Amino acid sequence: MYAPEDRTAKAIIRDAALELFGEQWPTAASLKQVAERAGVSQSLIIKHYGSRDGLIAAVDAHVLGVLGNALEALADPTGASPPERFLASADALSAPAASRYLAHLLVGNTSRSVEAYRLLQGFADSLMGRMAEAGAVAQDVDRAQLAVVLLAHELSIILLRDRIADVLGADPMGRDGLRRWWDTIDRLYSGTAIRAPAPAEG
């Protein structure tokens, strides 16, 4: 499991970069801007990360690691309900800037985008295998297809967070919003939200 760093100067720089990169494309933000946001010198950034590319790679690894923890929590059949497990593991994604950063990363047309998605999909595939071994997956289901669908579902709430909040009037990743989201998903998957229309009377 990914373990985020404590509040060292290195972590403060990374988190400031995440916030700034979430407001604009990472390649559009300068080290000077990151240094000003973090309250440090550019030389300290270079000392810890080597270059802007090194800093971007570190932010990528951090955000994907946190998301991986959240996905892992969803696959855990024990303990709290799925929304509570997700929230407990995704606190670092609670800031809108983190959601926007993930959107930049995953929907872009770069090698970083491809590698990031493949990493998450590989993680989802691994979790699906563990869930199947635990008897939590129907034997006749295409596991690879299910892993892709479930990952896309979990990513949708993160990547479309701002748009969903605008329509619903509530943050879908806030505690109340996520519980309502999960209740709707449960009803949808169980077949109680959408039903086949009654046959027309002849």
C-alpha cells in the first residue's frame, strides 16, 4: 500500500505543486510559481526533485498511489461500508485541485497519460483477481471487462467531480454526496432503480 510522506519540506513542495498543477497544466507552471506557492526557494525544489520533470513525476506517483489506496479499500469486503472505506483512503483526493490534476493526467494525449492509466488498470486487474479468489465475483463474468468497467466507474466521480457538483448542488466526493452517490449505484446495480416497463395490456 502507498504511504504518503509526512509534512517534510519535500512533501510540502509536492503538495504545492499538486495544487498549482491542478489549476493549470503541469507544463504551464514554472518552478518559480511552485516555489512561491510552497514558500521555498527554487534551489530547494531542485535539491529534492532534480528538475520540473522530476517534480511532475513525483506528483504523478503521489496522486496515483493515493487513488490506488482508495481502490484497494473498495475491494476490502471487511469493515466499514464502501463509501466510508473510500473516504478514509481518499482524503488526499478531497481537494478539488487533486481531482483536476487527475483529469489532466488521465485524459491527456501523452505518454504520461497512457502510463498512468495502464498502471491503474493493472492495479484494478490485480484487485479483481483477489476478489475472484475470495468468491466475490461471479464465475461466468469476464473479469478483465469487469475490471475495466469498475475502474471507469470509480474514475468518473473523480474526473467529473466539478461538473457533477454543479448539476447536483453537492460535492459527490463529500461525505453526504458520496453516500447518496453510493446509494444510487447500489440501487442501479441491484436492478431496483430502473425496471423493465410493464407489458402493455392487450
